[in-house]
Amino acid sequence: MRRKFHILDVFTDTPFTGNPLAVVLDAQGLDAQRMQAIAREFNLSETVFVLEPNDPIDTARLRIFTPSRELPFAGHPTVGTAVLLARLRAPDLMMREDLRVVLEEGIGRIDCSVRQLRGRAATAHFTLPQLPQPEGTVADAAALARALGLDESDIGFDHHVPSRWSAGNPFTFVPVKSLDAAARARPDPSSFARVIGGERPAVYLYTSDVVREGSHVHARMFAPGLGIFEDPATGSAAAAFAGVAVAYEAPEDGSHELVIEQGFEMGRPSLIHLGLDIAGGQLLQASIGGSVVPISEGTIEA
């Protein structure tokens, strides 16, 4: 059976940058094994399969696959699919007003707002369905440095130390002192999974030293066990990073926006907007957003 698919670049307003995403429409009838095979064929960080929602008031149900496994939640598939469905179902309306798109994912219902300003790339933002929580202990700085091909002296800056957080997908967050240290990171295949640990070992390496004026954080994400040696932009990690930002930066009460740059070392520069709402020193709500550029469309025999 021929099924339509679209390729989009997410967290960018420039074609052939950002994080590429495949979205397969009309995925009814595909089982998990077939979806996984299709995701391996596209061989992108994630491939989305669009299904009829369980609740008819919602827009769609999504299943999200990396080249090696299914995920309950991911940021760039959520942002990219929200924009695509708005473009396909209400192209004229989205030019006049923000559209609400509600997506059912493994983590739950995700409420997205899509905006299209004339002459600019469409954007989508969503409120995190689950606030970040700490996820146990991490290896010491020396072990993490070895697993990432760095020196122990590269690890940590200001009050930031390695930690582990999840807002649906767990990540080990490793602060590094400089862009130079970030650029030198090379996961060691012999020790990475053992040192990082967990069912889906993934590292989000970050520094406050940035490339682009206006950015607040520079990041890289490695997850070889998911079939993603390095990811150009990781929305679910940015979501969990909200916990890191509040824990180590203690922002004042009110609304804040952090711009996270990622993918620069890969030649796929990406910008993720992380919104934080703080009251009484606590994180009340967080959001992820960014721009989306359509690249191509076609059909796949599946």
C-alpha cells in the first residue's frame, strides 16, 4: 500500500539545517515491527507515524521511532508534526490566527500552538505534558570524561555538575567549560553505555559558552544505543533541561525564555526555544518551540 510521507527540517527557518523529520501519514494498519523497519529505512533521528486519535476531539495520535526503537515522546517530532498537520488541514486559517493542535503520544496528550506569519517559517510551541524530574545518580566526572573522550578538567562550570533528568525521556546532563570542550567530545563505544547507564543511555552535553549571539546554551546530544550517534536538535532533552536550569541557575519568579543552540558541530545548526514559568522558586510550567521548514514529500510502499 502506498502511504504519503513528508520530510521537514525542525528547529530552523533555513532549509537543510535543523533536525530532519520524516512523517508518514495514514499509518493505520502498520504494526510496530513494520513501523520500525520504515524508520530504519528513513534513517533519521525520528520518524513519526500519524494515526487516528483515540479521543475524537484530538487532532491525531502519533507513534515515534528512532532507527532502533520506539519513544513515548520526542520534541522535534511533536513540533514538526503539529506544523505539518496544520498546513495540511487548515492552510488558510493558520495564516490568520494561531491554531491549536492536540497530539496523543505515549506520554499523554500534548497541546500545541501553531503560528504562520507571512513571509516567515511556521512555528509550533507545546506545553510539557510532564515536568522534569531528577532521575537518580550519575557516574563521577572522571568516568563521564573518559566515556566522552574528554579530560576530567573539562567537566563542570559555575554551580553546574553532572545530573540526570527526565521529562518523558531520561538524559544524563554533562556541563562542560567551553565550546572547545564541547567540540572535542567523542563518545567512547567501549564505555559509553556502561558509564551512562539506563535502558536508553543518552548524554546531553552543554555549556554556557555559545556560538550565536542571542543564544543562552550550546548543546550536543549523543545516543548511540538509539541508533543516533549525534542528534542535531533534541526537544525532549531541552524539556528535561528545564529541570537543570531551575536547579542550578535559580531563576527569579516570572516567565523566562532560553534559546538552546545545537547541531552546530554537525553542520545542522538548530535553535530550540525553552520557556520557563517560575513561582516561589519552583518550575510551574515549561514549553518547547521552534520553526519548521517543509523539504519534500512523496509516497512509500508500506
